Amino acid sequence: MPTIVFVSPKGGAGKTTSALVLAEQLAMNADVTVIDADPNKPIQAWAAGEHTPPRLRVVADADEENMIEVIEDAASKTPFVIVDLEGTAAKIVLLAVSQADLVIVPTQGSQLDAKQASRALRVIKQQEKMSRRPVPYGVLLTRTSPIIRTRTMSHINSSFAEAGINVFATELNEREAFRAMFSFGEPLSSLDPREVSNLDKATANAAAFAAEVIETLRAAKQEVVSEGDAL
């Protein structure tokens, strides 16, 4: 069962928001476990609300001592496991990445944030050497403008492409609805469009992101099968 790990070395990159947005989208059609390993437990706090999707559960007792066991237990119970982590230096990050079918590295569209994202990519490469297996990953550009394409953003995309770094085609835009999920403690599907502007656009953005994640997982699985056939 796919385990999707969110890693970001820098606060404010939209990591937890991205993880929750994906979890809600997947929970529309499948059971999902979110492992909230962020010390602040933002997703656990969010799940205390009345409108948590019935197919989404949150586990918040993972640490360096039991991370692998918690992931294995979650994977035995639900088709999708999403892990929300903080930082890149802690042992817990390396442990979670070791179990990942896909690592997502959210980063804002600035040169400073892009440089910080490289720290997460180094962790992925380190784990690949240790496990002797490729770890599928993608950089997710977050809090971007759906209207304006800045020169900085174009430069970042070009730099990633030249370095051979995988970047999701879908960006998670700056939307009031994504902030409102935490402000009101509700999923996108429960927000009131009369109170939250452009909710329909945020929902479409979330669906596109989830669809690309699913396609990425399928492609990675097919690549593993192809490599196995070639041996």
C-alpha cells in the first residue's frame, strides 16, 4: 500500500497544508491514515473538528523509536498512508523516507526556499544509497499565484529541470480555502462558498494535485515491475 511522505526543511512551505489537502482528496474514494509526526500536531488538532472525512484517520504517536512500526501498522489497515514530518535532520525523517513509496518536498517559489529544498533531496539520496533502491520523489511548488508567473518562478523551474530534479506539474496555489481548512477545522468539502472565496478553484487545484500523485505512484510501480522483468 502506498506510503507518501512529506518532507520540508523550512517552515511555512505549505507542507502540512499539502499533506492534508492530499489526504482529503484520497479519502473521498479510499481509506487513508495520516501520521502526524510534526511536533506541533497540526493535523491532529484539525481532526478534532466535527467534519473529518469518515475514511480519514489521524495517528499522532509516531517517534524515532516506533516510526517504522507505526507506518507498517497503518499500511496494514488502510490503502494509503501519508506522513507529515518536520525538518530533515532528525533520525525520524530518514526512517520515514526509508518506508516511502513517494516523497513530496513542498517549497515556495523563491530562490531561498528552493535552496532549502535541496536539503530534503539530499536526505532522499542518502536513503537511496543506504537501501540500494530508488526513492520516487517530487518537488511541489506551493503558495503560487494562479494568475501571475514571476521571473523567479520560471528561473526556479528551469534550474530544477537542468539539475534533473523531478517537479510536479501541478502547483498548489495560494488560496484562502486552504488556509480556511485550519481556521475552521474543516475539510474543503465542508467549507461554505459564501464564506470562502474561490472555493471551487481551490477544490479543482486539490483534485489536480491528487490525480498527479496517483499517476506518479502508478508510474513508479510500473518502473519497478519493468526492472524486475529485466532481471
